[in-house]
Amino acid sequence: MSALSVISLVAIGVIALANIYVSVLVMKCPMFSSFQKIAQCLIVWLAPLFGTVGIWAFLRSQYNWNKYDTRAFPEHSEKMVLVELDKSEHGAPGIEGETHDD
């Protein structure tokens, strides 16, 4: 067996193990429907290198959003800050205050 054959077999083995690993991660992920899981596994196996890396990176980014948060202000105190608006000037039903009659 030549050195090129050995390197090729090792590369195919590593890619196959990576595909199996990512496929298992996809199947265990509770965020996706059955159709999405099948579609992502097909991507992994039909585009072995790019599909595997792409789906793995996507799963990694979705798994723990606190750790991999890419927003501009990742501090907990600045996430999801909701500003309470004064709706009394807009004549919204159920809001006390002065309303405008147009």
C-alpha cells in the first residue's frame, strides 16, 4: 500500500467520523423538527467537508447563546432591555390618561 493510499484512507476515515459526530449532534438537538434534522443530516453527508463544518458551526452557535453571543452588548445587564413607553398619549384602549379626539 502506498503512502498516498494510507493518507487517503485516513482522510476518509476522519471525514466519516466527523460526519457521524455531527449527525448525532443534529439528531439529539431538541430545537429542530424531524424534517429539519433529516435535511441537515443530508447536507452533512452530501457535502462531507463543507456541510459538516457548516452544520457543526451552526449547532455550536445555537447551543449556548449566552457563551457565543455576537451582539454588540453581551453583558447580561444590557441584553433584552425593554423600555416601557407611555401609551396614554396614543389613545390606546385600557390606558388611563388624556386621549385625543380627532
